[in-house]
Amino acid sequence: MKNVEKSAMSQRNSTRRLVIVAMLGAITVVLGLTPLGFVPIGPLSATTMHIPVIIGALLEGPVVGGLVGLIFGLSSLFNAITRPSAISFVFYNPLISIVPRVLIGVIAGYLFKFLKDKDSHTTKQVVRAAWIAIIAFLLYGIYRGATPEVNVFSLVLNSILAVVSIILYTRLRKYDEKNFAVMVSAFVTTILHTVMVMGGIYLFYAERFLKAMNPDAALETARKVIFSFIYTSGLPEAIIAVIVSTAVINAVRERK
């Protein structure tokens, strides 16, 4: 009887994971096909397609994270082929379009498992300081957006994210035990994703990528241009990943 119950439970868990992979993978594909996949955060801009990968890894572990990452990578390759731009050629290489996306799911899952029980006074203070910095970053984005040439989308998005961040900050005490693990996992894996993608571009296509971006640029500036994306893209992507991942994980925990 116990073996039957274990088998039924294992089947339910497998079915649940497959449903989560399919659902988060579909969200990733939709983000890649709509403006929601590339959004202004604070004074910078960010892509959001990696966030379902991180959420899948945090909810169900590295295997689910890796599978959602595979869908993200295949979607990126498909978009590069069907909707080519000046720099799409870099994503024809699976070492850039697919491998980093799978790895962030796997790394996020294992990193969360390692950190989820590391609750202490220090981690709580780190979480509080991080939320204050994020809120300040978003408020600065709202200030920058409130110009005569106002970007309504940017202003509304930053306002929504700022409100969500403030709510999450005020409810820290309720979710202290795993906020640190969620935030660090989301932030670190997002930065790693940017480093892996831009590092691959530098290794394989530095000169061609630079010429596609700016035909008059000197090759000596390739490293500076490519790795500047770690700040201009990686930082806002990490911030939005932290906000969305924390909100989703806390909501799921509250429902359970």
C-alpha cells in the first residue's frame, strides 16, 4: 500500500513539475515576443525573459530551472533566426543562446538549496539594506522619468515596481527565513547570465559584434563596450529579477 502511495505521489510531483515547466516556458516565449521582454528599470533597461527560469529553479529545483532555461534558449535561437537584427548572428551559436540559459536555471536551483537555511541576524540586515537600495534605485528612475519628454511606460512600470518593493519591505518579518536565499539566488544568477552571454560574445564575435553596433568603432574598445553591458543591462535585470522572484515565491509560500 505504501509503495502504491509513494508511486502515486511521485507521479503527481512529476506531473506538477511538467506543468510548471510548460507554464513558465510559455511565459518566457511570450516575453520574447512582446515589449514586456525588454523594459526600462530605474534609469536603465532590462530584459525579463530569464525571470521564469529563476522562479522555476527556486520553486522546483535545478532540473525544472534547467528545462525552463532550455525553452528560453531555444526561444532565443528561434527569435534570432525568424526576426533577425544587426546582432542576431551571435545567438545562432548555442553556446551563447542556449547554454547560459540552461546553466542559470541549474545554478539558481542549487544556490537556493545551499542558502535557504542560512538565516541569521546578518542576512536579515543584508536583505533590509538591499531592499532600501532597490527602492532608492526605482525612485530615482521615477524622478528621471518625470521630465517634459516623459516616458509614460517607464514611469508607470517603475512606480509599480517601487510600490511592490515597498510592500515587500514592510512584510520582511513575515518572510525573513528565505528572503535572503531568494534575493541572492536571483541577483547572482542574473549577473552570471549577463556575464556568460556577453563573455561568449566577446570570445567568439568581439570584432563583428562591435562593427554591427558601431561600424566606426575601434576594435580596442570592444572589451569596454561589451562588458559595459554587465552594468547597463545586468544590474537592472538583477533588480527586477529580485523583485519579481521574491514576490512570486512569497505568494506561493503564503498560499501553501
